[in-house]
Amino acid sequence: MDDVDAVQAQIARNMLTSKDWVTARLDGVAYLEKAPLVYWMMAVSYEIFGVHDWAARLPLAFSAVALCWITFRFGGWAFGEEAGLYAGVVLATSAGLFLFTRILIPDATLTATITGAIWAWLSLLEPEERLPLRWSVLLGACLGTGLLLKGLIAVVFPVLAGIAYMALTRQLFSIRSWRRLTLGTAIAIALAIAVPWHVLATLRNPPYFVFSMHSAPGEYRGFFWFYFFNEHLLRFLNLRYPRDYNTVPRLWFWLLNLVWLFPWSVYLSAIPRLSFSPASRAERTRLMALCWIGVVMLFFTFSTTQEYYSMPIYPALALLIGSAISAGGRRVRMATRVLLAISTLLCVALTVLFALVWRLPTVGNISTALTQHPELYTLSMGHMRDLTLSAFAYLRFPLAIAAFAFGMTVVGIAGSRGNVKRVVLVIAAGMVLFVQAARIALVRFDSYLGSYPLAQSLEQVPPGQLIEANSYYAFSSVFFYTGRTALLLNGRNNNLEYGSYAPGAPRVFIDDREFASIWAGADRCYLLAYGAQMPYLEQLVGRSNLRVVTENSGNYLLTNYALP
């Protein structure tokens, strides 16, 4: 656990210990950019199970399961039990859901609320619906919960998708249709859930109301401006400061969904053969799914994008794929053959790669065989470019499992004789095995991406002032695993910069002069630093005054005095 993971986990820990459930903080500095529900969920998990990294991940794991279950029930309601089951399986065994639930981000939980809201909206418009209050409550609960997860997009996506659907079905100007939605009840429930925290956060982090489209360093305008203007409007326009994020090229943002929905994306070719006229519940659901996908993808086409930003469309695509597989036909059979060919190629490629690295030496940990591309690390998949052929030698076991998984898929599909249920079962089983291989591979990267060994060493040495020579994110797992705070050398940047200018912000940010003075003082200090920073630090305090306590993957824990 490091970087974003440990930051999110530590915020939840700080909330639990400080009993301040309104303002998120890191190292005592206000962290105002995110809604709090994801932190509340982790804090409750800590309260039940204790403060552990796995306890921080439990709420996200349950959210992913809930998302797949909601998709299964939605599909069953719309297309029948078999298609609903296929939709749930498609989502549960897709590559994207696995990849983007390895990180402690709220997007899977947000996607569950968006899916529930869209299902409720569609149900309320059904002419034969006899329990509108139940769906209205669900709509309000999903919208309110989503607001506490990731802000206004939790409302924007389902509402715009619903309006687009109503326009296509000629209900947009129908008073009767709007009455069916009973939006008054839904809005009241959503506001009751979301408003209290927003009001308290505004009152506790003044100034209360600032309206400005200018975002620059050194300015503090309270919670309201930062959260609604900087984090919502200016981020959408790519004018937010600090710009501590990157963006995926638009074409790749669209095309990568073929990877995130793998292996089921081959069945997207069967979707155009389905009917989308609003004559039946199944057809209306497919039409809503298209509106859902269109709204999300168009929104991000004109905004900043990360690879996982398209996650809200995964359930919509899963519903369409599940419906197409259940309907069968020539295109489904052709897609299965395409997947058979792809699986064969992957099995062969992974087997060849395994053979190439079988005899390569593996000295030390995987970090010694990787390259570095720090310019890509603001993308969630940026570290993929660090891989080299030598690095795969450290991944021989997961490579073998992955090759076996695709080989098993090939044999299973070939032996299914066109039986759709068997094909789905075989593909799902192959993906379960493949994601286990991916999980083992990710564990191999712990020593490279994480700082847990440094945290262990820090726990075993005499007490002293901890200093971190970078932004808080760089060694965030050290703070989580040790429960420590630190002085941040030239660390007034990224997501802590804004809160550092708040009235009463803690004095944890130091410059070169202050660092040199503290390091030369009589008290013991410890410093967390990247290897690339060592020449610069040696200029500040001298090489002989930087004593190595522990080194891990080119990163260091240093001290100013020799250890006893």
C-alpha cells in the first residue's frame, strides 16, 4: 500500500482518531478535494476490525460485489434471469473492474450508485410499475450517496442519461411521465443525505462563499470555492490548480474500453443486432444503456480523463453484452470464435515469454530490472511502461498461471460445442484464474511501488523527528503503517498545497535552510528520500551527515547521527 492507497487509508485513520468526521486531513493539513463517504466507510471498518491495510480495502471489496449483484438484478429485471446472470458475470470477470479496484478510489462504489439511480429512473417510467415509492426512495438514496462519494457527477450522469432517454422515447415534454418520476421525493431524500456534510464543511472551512474562476498558488478561499469551483468546474475545464494529474488522449480513452471489458468486449459486435425500439422493457433498457454510455463518454471527451473514469459505463456495457449473449445468433458465435483465436494467441505469447525468461537470473527484487518513466506516473497505469524483458523473469510463476488460464479457455471453448452456458462458464473460469495470476504479479511489485520495508525499519530504531523529502504521497505508506506525522521538505505541492494556506494550518512545511538547521541540531532526525534526490541532499548537509538506515528499491531512510 502506497501513494493514493495509503493516503486514502490514512485520512480515514485520522478521522477515526481525531473524531473530526467533516474535514479530511493529512499530516494535520486540511484535504478538501474529496467527498467523505469513502473515508467514513474505511473508518467504520477500522473501528470493527482494527487499523490494517486489508481493513481499509474491505469496503471497496464489498462495493465491487454489490455492483456486480445490482447489475445481475437489473439485467434479470430487464431481460430475464439468464441474461441478468450473464451481465453480472461479464462485469465481475472483466479486466477493468479487477484493475481499478486494486486502488483505493471510490469509483466502483460510485458506479453502483449510478447504476441503482438509472435503474430506478427507468423503473419509475414503466407504465405497469405499481410500487413507485420504492423506486423513488432508491433514486434519492443513490443520488445522495453518490454526492457523498464523488460530488456532482453522481447526479449529472444518471439525470442526463434519464433526460436523454426521455427525449428519445418522446417523454421529455410529457407531464404524465414527469409525474411518474416523483422527483420531489427523490430530491428530498438526496438532499437529506448529502446536504448536512456540505453545510458543515463550508462552515468549518471559511470563507463561506467565494465565486471565482481563477485558480492559482498561494490563495485560500475556503471549502466551498475549492470543492465546487476548483475540483468540479475548473477540473472539468482543465484549469484547476495544482495540476497534479494527467489526461489520457481522447481516442485512447474510448478504445481502451475494449481492454477494460476484456474478454467480453468481443461480444460488443453482437449488440447492433439487438432491438432498441421502446416497445418492451428489454428494448427500453437497451436504449437507456446507450444513453447512459453516451452521456458518460461525451462528458469525459470534453474534460480531463484517467483510464478508470469510464468505469460508470461498465454495467451498461455488461447489460448489453449479457442481453446479446442470451439472444445468441451468428454474431455471438463469430465473437466466440474470435475470442478463441485471441486466447490461443495469448496462450502462445505468454508461453514463449515464459520460455524466454526461464533461465534469466533474478538477483534482488524486481526493481533492479525495471526502467522508470516518472512523466507517466500521474496516469493510473503509468508504471506499465517500466516493464522490461528482464522484469518478467521475476514474474515466472504468474506468467505460467496466465498461460494456463488462456490455454484452459481455448480447450473449454473448443469443447463446448456452441453451448452458450458452457462458453460463459469457461470464459469466466479462465478469467478468475487469470486475475489470480495478475494479483500474484502485483504482489511482486510491492517492493518497488511500496515503502513498507522503510516503515518496518523506522519502527525498530530510536525515536526521532521524521522528515520527508518530497510530497506526502511519495512515502505515504510509511505514515500509514507507523502512524507517524512528518515535516515535509519542499512538500508544499499537489493536493496538500491548498490546505497549507488555510488559517491555522500546521507548520509542517520546511525549506532547504530550515532542513539544514534541523538536521545539524542536537536531536536525532530521520529522512525519507528518493535515490534521485541524494546528490541534492548531499549538497545541503554533506554526504557524511546522511547515514543510511535502510534502502529499498532505490529509496532511503536516512538519519543524521549514527545509530547505537
